[in-house]
Amino acid sequence: MLENEINASRQVNTQLSFALYGAANRMARLHKPFLAPLGLTFPQYLVVLELLSKTPQSVGELGAKLGMDTGTITPLLKRLASSGAVTRTRDPADERRVLINLTEAAEVLRHAICDITDQIKTACQLTDEGANELRATLEVLARPACNEVNDSPL
């Protein structure tokens, strides 16, 4: 490889990580105007969306589904409980587990929350096929490799 090619390959705008970072930020910003009237942040929206598919769920289950550790998801759930969107109760079968359930107030928002997916797809100008293809590619990328190097300098 020539020195110019090597230098070009190291520019930030040629990095996959830079493109993904920009896309993730844009996606979160696109959601903001749809979520603001519902009183939800993007991470709260993800929690509520997951709870719309199944309740109750334990804090651990939610964290695993959303790729959030307990230090991230616990304060998020406390804020959702304070806002009246979810309830947090101890599992009677195992007091160590906290079960999260949607409240009636959150259930009322079901239709509006589910519509956000179509609104985002429209804003991104994606077809169903394009969205499914992109999601599949990103899911493969997000899946940890079997021999992933944990001590990588990046």
C-alpha cells in the first residue's frame, strides 16, 4: 500500500466506527421529536417498547434484552417508576429479583409508541426490505465474536 493510501485509510471519515457512531447519534436525535410529547427519552422508549411485548420482566431480563448492565438500567427504571410508567415490585418467589410492569398510563401510549417505528422508517427513507437488511447487518456486527479480544487497544 502506498503511503497516501495508508494515510487515507486512517482518516476518521473512512472509519466504520465513525459511520456507526454518526448513525447511532442520528437515530437517537430522530426519535426525540416523537418521544418528547410522550415524556420519554430514547433509552426509556426502548425499555417501554420491550415491556409492551412482555410483562412482567425482571431487571436482569430487561438489561439482557437491551444490552444494558444493572448500573445503567436500574436508574432508568427508577425514573420510569417516578413518572408513573412502570411499577417495580419484588418477586414473591425470589425476593432478590425486581419485576417491572407497565402501568395503565404507559399502556395508553401503546399505539403512539408502536407508531414511532414507522415514523422513523419514513424519516430515514427506508423500505421494509431496506430496514430489515440494515438491521440484520447491524445485528451480525453487534454479536460478539467467539474469539473476541478483550484487551484490544481500541
